[in-house]
Amino acid sequence: MRNAQKPDHISLNLLISRLKEGRFVIPDFQREFEWRPWDIRDLMRSIFLDYYIGSLLLWKGKTENFNALSCEPVYGHQGDANKDYIVLDGQQRLTAMYYAFVAPDKPLPNRANRFLYFVKVDRFIAEEYDEAFDYQPRTRRWAKVFDDQRAQFAEHIFPLSVIGAGGWDLSNWVQGYAKFWTDKAAAAEAVNDSGKAQLASHHAKNAWEFGENLRSLTEQYQISYIELDEELGVDRVCDIFTQINSKGIRLDVFDLINALLKPKGLQLKQLWRDASPRLEFIDTEKMNVYILQVMSILRQSYCSPKYLYFLLPGQEKPVRAPDGSRRKEVLIADIAAFQQHWDLAVSALEAAIKLLRHPQEFGVISSNYLPYVAILPVFSALQAYLKTLPAGQKLEAQRKIRYWYWAAVFTNRYSGSVESTSARDFLAMKAWFQDETAEPTLIQEFKTRFRNLDLRRETKRGSSVYNGIFNLLVIQGARDWSTGNVPQPGDLDDHHIVPASWGAKHLRGNTIHTILNRTPLTAATNRDVIRDRLPNAYLPKLIEINGEDSIRGILESHFISSAAQAILLRNPFTPDDYEEFIAERQRTLQLAIENLLIKERLDLSPHLRELDEQIEQVELSLRSLIETALEGDLSLVPSDIRQNVDVRIQRASKKNAALDVETYTDLSGQLEFFDLRELQQTIANKLLWPRFLERFHTQESLSAKFGQLAELRNSIRHSRMVDDVTRKEGEAAVIWFNTVLSR
């Protein structure tokens, strides 16, 4: 039996061809295909970058063994199967390759959509590999691209299914791509547009370089495998499989770095054992890798596995300069430097976890309520980087980190592509710290998308939005319903407002478990007050004992409005009442997201939040007054103010491609970009003052009130201390403006 195992290798082209023919089959005792869309994408990146993806373990099959093990084709296979090999190890990789390169008309398991994989040619040629590989569901928009080669050429999208098609499809695609951009270059030259011509010629040149990469990949990339002889008994084969999958040790990037550090005299596993008690609040097996990722982000802004390799002491990293020249640099000089950076990363993670746990900061009272575990490395790195900034910049930088964090939570940003997203966000945030106009696109996306949040669908604890809402409730200081106190974080859990037992009887689906029907309460309150009863049974008793005003205030701290309270008290309480209640709470929570996060009132005391909202209403009323007084004539606005506003609108449009600049060409639209002092200057303008004289009487009193209002507004919005004089004068100015503007 010495020759029962035969090591060999196979080209990518031949492997795909055999996959299409159905030569590889999966025994019944193998687990189902369970890779997620981004796992497939990452394997494609590894193949294109010529990385080793591990060996396959194949058993040369025969009919009796195919039948004995109930073998089936790989997931998604179409057509007849020409069974040849039973896959003992490598099912996930083979199925991922089939799905990406052949693109079967079938959704991934537990997914509603069929996903299509592609390479962004321009990013690949530029060696921006974290951005070059992507996938999309076959929606109407993407179907048009994948069904139209010219659309692919225009967007530099190479579908991986072209490789799977075989024959002349690959060379025809490359030739078509090159011709598309060659024709574009000729058309641009014909109209003397040298810029477009040069860019198009560049893309045409890239087409041939990309074609060479594809030829080399398909013909020369080799996948190794071990073939077991077909005469081996089933018992021996199953024993081999068991050894691999049960007793074998999975090698991850931490294990690899540990092995490479041992000859240098450093025991990485011992460092991890020493650090782990400091980070045990977060329940994840990846924390040891997260430490390496924080080190990597702080040293080189990137954290995917290939970058972690450059953390090895003395390891040279190739660096490509903007002009195309190359050099090498060493990130970590020696063992002492490695340990220093390790300690810094551990401390950064520890400090970040403490900040996230704080009930007045981020409200993560339990590891179960952290919106994303995978956001930890970049969040920790940003907090560590913040400490290196000058003292005068730290407050504003922390404000921006907080904004980015909540934007990431409520846009599901860290649900996939975590490592590349972390790198992009770290670089974008560093740029924003230094340049106010460099606001990341994520921020504008959050400002737009939060209104479309369907909180009714958030029924599963652990999702980013569900946990984010729960965190906000904790930060809001949701008071206990029986004591009126803010409970200790360890005493809280999320409980149903309308009992789950009632929902099981009266509602369809799992709507009763939505976050709109959950709130942080102590176990004692759930047990002693709610007691599996409807709110119309337990709320009247609370009101009778504590008074209606007290209970209303407590419920409002849970984002339960007076209107929602009135609905909960209805008797009888019907499924229609429940729908009305969760609709009202959806409205209240969206308003809270806007006020606390979008308008950044989260750090303000309740009284200052209210004042800030009142100041905002004064500004809105002043805009309306100016528009009416000027009869909508934008040309009457002082020219210097119009110029400033135009600059702001142009900056906003660059940050947000969805912004319709045409909306802001009239006075009504441009007034949205006026600051408070510009509103004052417009009213007080020598030529325009007669239009406002009857309302304001004297410019002196108007100027004084604007000054008081501006001082309070700036103190609130720039996190300065609001002293008693500033607050009281500002309050008086708000009252004065409200009185004058209501005439």
C-alpha cells in the first residue's frame, strides 16, 4: 500500500473544466457548502495573486464507493455528472471555484440571491488588490452589466464566468476590451480631447497586460492534490478524513506568525496568554488576530493577512511610490520593537473596549450587544491614533470617530469585506482629522439612509442595527419602570413591552420580537411588574402608584412617546393597536437617531439638547422670513454671502454624488447653506434692512440677540463649557426671537 497516496497538481484551466464535467463529487458525511459570499471573493483574490490555497485530498472513485457514500455533485453543478473523484478535503474551495468561475443560476445556500463575481481591471492593474475583487447579487442593474460586454468594458468589470466559459471566450473578451478603449482613444483624438485620449489609451494598454495575467493564471497556476488509490477500503478513507477534520489543527494567520517568530526567540502564544485576561469581555476566538491587525493598521494602515506578514521583525516590505518607483522598508526592526507594538495594540484594544462598555458613551453593556466584533481593530487603532494628535485636535477627532462609528453601525458597514473596509476607513478618518472638507462618503450615506431603516424587521439580537438601537437606549439612560433609577449595566437585559406569549397567539411571523417591542429592563421589573401581561394591565398600576407624569417621563427615556403610551393603554388591545404602537415607536426612534447621532446631540444634557433644538427652529424661522421678505429673489443677497454659499454647495456635491446641485440654485435652497451670522448679515444689510425694520425695530437690539444666540449655539455645538451667563442670555435670545418671529 506504499503507493496508495499519489501527490500531484493540476492547472486552474483543467480543474475548472473537470468541475464543469462533474468529475468531483461530495460524500454524504461532508458538511454542506457554507462559505459566505465574501469567503468566495477572498479565495478568488488568493488565486489571482498566486497564493497557495492548500492541497485537495481526493479519492479515486468507483461505482460501489460512490453509492456507499451517497455522493452528490458540488453545489450548483448543472447537467450530468461524470463521477471521477470523491472529495475528502477541499469541498468548500472547489465549490467556491465552481460558483465563481462557472456562475450557476442558483443562489448561495441560505441566501435569497445569486451572486456574480468579477475583477475590476483598472484596480487590479494598479495593484489595488483589496479593491480589485468584488461580487454583486444579480439585480436588474447588475444583470445589465453581466449581459452586456460593452457595459463591462466601460466599467472595467471582468466577470470570472468568462474563464469558466472556456474556448475562445477569454481571448475574445480581452480583445474586445482593448478595442473598446482603442476606439475611445481614437474618438477623443478626433475632437482634440487629449486628456480623454490619453486615459483611454492607458486603459487599452492595461487590457493587454491584464490578458497576459489571465493567460498565465489559467495555464500556469497550479492546485496541488493528493489522490488516494481507489482500492483503499472505505474504513481507512473515513479514518483519514476524521483525522483531518477532527484531530487536525486549523492553521490560521496567528499560528503562522507564531511559527515564524519562534526561531527569532519570541513566543507569540505566551504574549497572547498574558494579554487575553485584559480583553476577555469580548467573546471572540479572533482576538489574538485582532491584536496583530491593530499593530498592522497603526504601522501601515492595512490589516489583511498578507500585510500581517510584514510585522515580522526585520521583514522588508515592498513599497510602490506614486511615481511608480519601488523601494523596500522595514516596519518593525527587531524583537523588542515587535513586543513594544504588541503591547501598544493590546492597550489600544483594552481602552477601546472600556470606552464601548461605558453606558454614557457607546452603551455596550454586554458583549452580546456589540454591533460588530469585527469593527474592534479599526476602532481601537483610531482611538490609539487620536492620542498622537495635538491636544487642540483631540476633541474634534473624537467627535468624528463617534460619528463614523454610528454611521458604520446603522449602515451595516462591517457585515462583509471587513479587512479592506477597515483599511479604507482608517485612511479616510485620518484625512478627515486633518481636513474638514474630507468628510468620508459613509457619513453622508448615513445621513441619507437612516430614514429608510425598517426597524420592524430587526428581530434578531446580535444584528448591528438591533444592537445599535439597544445601545442608544442604554446611553439615553432608560430608567427602570419600578424604581425610576437608571439600573446598573449588569442588571439589564432586553425584554418585551408587549409580551411574546400574546404575540404568539395574535400575530403572524416574529414581529413580536422586533426591537420596536424591546427595551432594557431589569429581570426584577420583568418578573414583578410585567409578569407576562399586556401593558393595559401593568401600566395603570404603575401610574396609580407613581403618578402619570412620572411614568410618562420614565417611558420617554425608553423612546416611548406619550402617543405610544396611549396606544399601549387601550383596552381591548388588538393586533391593529400593536401595529400602530410599533409604527409610532419607529417614528420616535428615527427622530432620536436624527437628533442624537445625525445632529450630534448625544453628548448634550437633556436641557442643552432641548435648547439646541430650539436654536435650530429659530434658524429655520429666520430662513423662512428672509425668503418671504426678499420675495425669493436670490440676486438681492449680498454677493460675498452668495459666493461663500456656492463654495459650500460645491464641496457638499463632491462629498455626496447623490446631491442634486440644481435643487440649491434658488433662494430657498441656498438658505439651507447659510450660517447664523450670514442670516444676520442679510437682514442687517443696508439695502435690505427696510424690509425687516418693522419687525426688528433697531439693528442694535437685533445684533445683541444674534450675538447671544450665536454664543450659546457655538458653545453647544463645539462642545465648549456652557456657563450660566451664556446659557441664560442664550435662552433669553431664543424667547426674544420666537416672540418677534411669531408676529
